[in-house]
Amino acid sequence: MNLFEDYAESIRDVISQLRESWSWLGELVEPGWETSSTPIISDQQRARIDRSIRQERAERHRGKARGLGPLTERAAGVGVGALASAPAGARLAIVDAMTNVHRLTVDAARYAAASRDAVYVGVQPGDAGVADALAYLDGGPPCWIAGVDGVIGRRTRSGVVDVLDLIGLMGVRNLLVRADRVARAAAGVTGEETKTFPHPCPACGARSLQWKMPGRSRHRWSVTCTREACLCTGSMCGCGKAIRVPGHRHKWAYAELDGRFGLWRAIAAARRPAPPIRSSASGHGGWPERK
């Protein structure tokens, strides 16, 4: 393949991915779907959650002290006049992402048409606009066509991608890659999986380690402590890293998980039990004498 064929084939791959991510957005626009695998909670969010829990417990305690239960509160008029629950609306973040993807896809079709001294006029809202723009660029998959004379022929791809110059191919590809990135980020199918690490952080002792796995390439995996207050303290820090910079956030690359200064060694050192307190004939609990 030459450079033009390589670019055209890469654009077809991006279009295939964009069709998939666009279909995900159509499903996830309805409420009730969860797209994030493991949300990251900051220290401020943890403090707000703890504060709201304490306030709720205090309210319950005061209600019990006054002798108000659920039935007495209802009889006393607590909560009377509240509005009835309404069905949740569409997810605005997904709607915004669909708008941006539609704009970028139509811009790619316009860019391709302008590079051929033409004007793209197939601008429609919603699914039709995206489908028309991608069909204009790629031509759709090959299919069999029966003419009025009864002759059946095979129609191959006839998209404008096959006749664009190199500048046009590069511009179209950049716009489509941006559209696919926006769609996958909103749908939560970016290929970057985030999981909670099964061990506490060796530096701060909190269960705040998260394992980020962007794709199948293990050299890009990393483990990060999500606590904002967990910063390296230097040579005596419990992170156990080979290079310890005071004030830096704790993050271990995949190559830093094993070895003498690896994360596994630091976790094992943090979990090392304290030496037992010995007893002797003259005393207990390690004291030499007991009077």
C-alpha cells in the first residue's frame, strides 16, 4: 500500500469505530445507565460525604429524642406538600457529546467536499446527519444491486475518501478521530479500564490506590494513589520508590510494581507485623519486673 491507501484505510477504521461509539451514545442518552467503572473520590468529596452522614445521624437522634417516628412525623405534617417524583430527564452530558460528534462529523464531510471544490449540503439533525456524512465519506459496505433489466451486480465502496488528496485525507481523519474520542469518552468506552487496587497505599495506609489499564499494552498500566493529601515525604517515605521526590504524588508505573523498590515490596513492608512482646519468669508483657 502507498501513503494514500494507508490513510484511506485508517479513515475507514476510524469510521467503523465512530459508528460503534455513536450507537453507544444513542443507548446511553436515556437515564439510569452508569458509564464510569470506578469513580475517583477526592478528599473534599470524602469530607462532604462524612459530614452529610453525621448530620443525618444527628437528625435521626434528635427525632428519636423527641419521640417522633415515621408515623408521628407523617401525622405532624412533616414532608406534607412535597412535590411528586418526576421521571428523570435525558442525560445532558450525553446530549452535549452527541451534538459535538454530529458537528465534527458534518465538518469532516464539509472538509472533504471543499477539498474537491464542492459544497456538502446533506446537513440533517440527529442520527440521519451522522449517517449521511459517514456514507458520503465511506460509501457504506459493498452490497448486491439488481437493476430494472434484471442484471445483478455488486456495488463496491464509492465514498469520497478514495478520491481525496493527502491534505484532504489528513484533515478528514483528524476531525473523525476527535469525534470518536468525544463519543467514547462520554459513553465510557474509551478502552481505559480503572479498577480499585486490592491493597492499601503503603505511604498513607488508605485504600485509595487505583489501577489504570489503558488498553492491552501493559507498559502503559499504572497504579496511582487518589488521595490529594498523600504526598511523598522523601527518603523516609513509605512508598519505597527508588527515586523519592518530596511533595510529589505517588504513582507507580508497570515497571515499578516489582523489584527491590517496587510497589509489592513496599506493601509487604507496610504490612510487616510488629515483633511480639515477650514474657519472662520475672514479669509479663516484656517488663523485667512486676511488683
